[in-house]
Amino acid sequence: MMDSMSSPPRSQDGMVVLTAVILLLILVTLVTLTTGRLKSFEYNILLNSQNYQQAFSSAEAGLSHAMSRLKEDRTWNGNTINTVLPGQGEYSVSASRQTIARLSAEIELITLVSIGNSPDAQSELTLQQQAIQYSILANPPDVPLIVAGGLNVSGNFEVAANPNGGGVGVPLSIWTDTDVDMNNGSGTTCGLQEFSDGNCSSSPYSKKGFQSLDILDNDPNFPDDLMEYLFNTPEDEWPTLKADAQLKLSSCDTLNAGSVGLIWVDGDCSLNANAIVGSISDPVILVVSDGDITMNGGAEINGLVFSFRKPTTAVDFEMNMIGGARVNGILASNHPVGQSNGTFNSVFDAEVVESLEQNDAFRRIAYVPGSWRDF
């Protein structure tokens, strides 16, 4: 009787078990819900990250498209380009232009803005990058023969003037920072028509014993750095210009009428008789660094020839154009010429000079370092 009264009722045992089960179910439910929320949160993070990457990639594609457009069409006005990338998103890219001065020339600063979107349009990103558009020839000269440091006329030369080099109707043949003494040698300057007719020596502007106003010598405005004046690159930074060249050669042996663009030659440049380099519509800018220039009978170069002596070089170099060989366009030197009785002939050609200004072979597009931005 006493033993049966001391045992707890079985109904209480069941209640305890039921309560424990319920608490366990509640705990499992809470854990499940928490895990679900965490998984959902992780999924959203992953989705946002994916959308961001797709929007970023789309915006980057827009910048690349804009740069390609600039390289193909130098006159692109920057109007908006909208492009859908199937399965990857879309972008909208535009550009604005600004003219700025750098050293001796003006260049165009182009700001590219690209807006990229993810495929679901839930993520948008804007990128900005600046580029510069410039011409290798910063200041196209209006005179056929330019010499820094002295022009010794003990040798022979024949120069056909720019008829408007000194102003409308004012011919200009030679530009130099020192004196041109026409009392020695057999130098002659003349008009383009006289040169074409073979009458340069019989109908000259300037000749031995007489110097006309077509020769601008002792000019105080002559540039201190001819390379910088011509190419917007100081002469002590010449490797920059060399790096920009389409061809880097050790001689002129491979040059021909199909050659075009900026060509850099280290050492002597010699052309065979009747060789033609470049053309009127596709001329060359030929930089001959620390070397002599020899052009044999009938050889012609269409474009600009620059005889460049490096700042660390003390040796004199010469030009020798034999038997009617000549440069059609511009002949320039940053060192004295004619010291060894060399011959040099230059004929101003307005069409060649215009091609030097307009031909895409002489135009460059480059990103501005440090200008990349994201918002």
C-alpha cells in the first residue's frame, strides 16, 4: 500500500517527455530557420557579387570599345554607344574632349565614361578613364630646310621654297639660328615652279654672293630644342620618341615606296640610286640618329627627314645627296650640316606636309596613367 503511493503517476512521465520533445522540435525549427536565413543571406551576397562582377566587366568592355573606336576613327565625337552583351549585361559609353597645352603643342584630352549593367539590371557600375590623342609631329614646319647650330655653305645645296612660308606670298627656304654666308660654295634657293622647270640655278631667290629674304637666319625665335619643337619630346627624352616608332632599324636598306609612319634608324642611312621612300599620300617621318645620310642619284624621300644627334654625342654627321637626290617635304637637323662639303637638297611639298598632319600613321592614342576611376 505504501509502495504504490510513493511512485509518480505515469501521466507525469508522459508530460515530461512531451515537453522535452516539443522543446527539441522548437530548437530544431529555430536552427533550421536560422540556417535558412544564413543560406539566403549568403545567396544574396553571392548574387550581388556576381551582379557586380558582371556590371564591372560590362563597363570595362565599354571602355575597351571606346578606345578601339578612337583608334579606328580619330574624329569620333564621343556620342553614346549602347551595346548589349548576351548573357553578360550591357554598357553605355560616351566621351568628351578637351584641348590642353603640353610643351610646344596642343593635345586632346578625352574623358571616357562607361556605365555597365548586370543581365538582370540589378547592378550598375560607372567607370571613367582618360586618354590623350596626339600627333607625332607636334608642329608641322612651313620651311623645307631647318638647321640648328650652323649651316656651312661650302658644300652644295638646292632648296625649293615654301611660297607662303613667311606669310601669304612670302617664300621661305631656310630657317636657322645662326648666320648663313652665301659667299661660299654653290648653294641655291628658288621657287617651286623654277625648280620643277629645272631653272633653280638660273632663276634663284638666293645664290652664291647674294642672300634674299627667303633665308631666315640668326633668328632669335629659333627653338632651343628642335626635337621638342617638332615632336613635343625633349631631346634628352629621345627614347620616348623612338619607342613610338613603327620601325626601329639599324640601316635604311629595307625602306621603299611602301614605307610609311615614324621610322627610327640608329646609325648611317644610305639609299641606292633611284630608291623611293614613302609617297605623297603615305609619307614617312625618318629619324636618323647619330649617323650620316647618303642618298645616291635620283633617290627620293617623301616626308620629313630629321638628322638627330643625341645630346651625349659630340661627333659631327653629314648629309650627302648626290645626283639630284632629294627630300620632298621637310629636311631638318639639330646639328650643323655642310661641314664636310656635303650636299643637301630639299623641296617643299605642301601635299606631303598635309599628309604628315592628317595621315593616321602619325596619330597616337594612349591612356593617361592614374586616370582610371570607379564610382
